[in-house]
Amino acid sequence: MTTHDTAEQLASYRRTIDNLDSALLCILAERFRCTEQVGRLKAEQAMPAIDNERERRQLDRLRNIAIDVGLSQHFVEGLMKMIVGAVVERHREIAAKK
């Protein structure tokens, strides 16, 4: 493979990565729009921001998906804890305004 071919292949991979990053952000934005609605409903019903049982079930489910798709369970758990942490913080903000 020539240097030119390598550069073209690398550029192609990077375009794919850039597209996937954009898609991930769009999916996260949609997820946060949905959890915003959950936060409003919880605030209206005076429900707690955290549902430990739901979080446990979700982490178990996502760990299994991680195995199926070849991702590190540790990575997926850390990622989801970060996402859920942001959601819980937002739910608390919504509840504080009620």
C-alpha cells in the first residue's frame, strides 16, 4: 500500500468516525429530550429523581448488550453512569422549580 493509499484510507476511516460521532450526539440529544419529559412527570407527581431499581435493571441489560456487541462492560457502565448522573441532576433541577 502506498503512502497515498494509506492517507486515503485513513481519511475514509476518519470521515466514518466523524459521522458516527455526529450520530451519537444526535441520539444523546434525543435521549435527553425524552428524559426531560420524565423529569417533568416525576416532578409533577413528586417522585424521586433517582429510581435505583430501574438503574440496576438498565445497567444489567446494558452490560449484556455490551457483551453481545463486543464492548467493555466497564466502559458501558461508566458511560451510562455519567449519562444517568446528568439526567438525575436535571431531574433535581426540574423538581426544585416546582
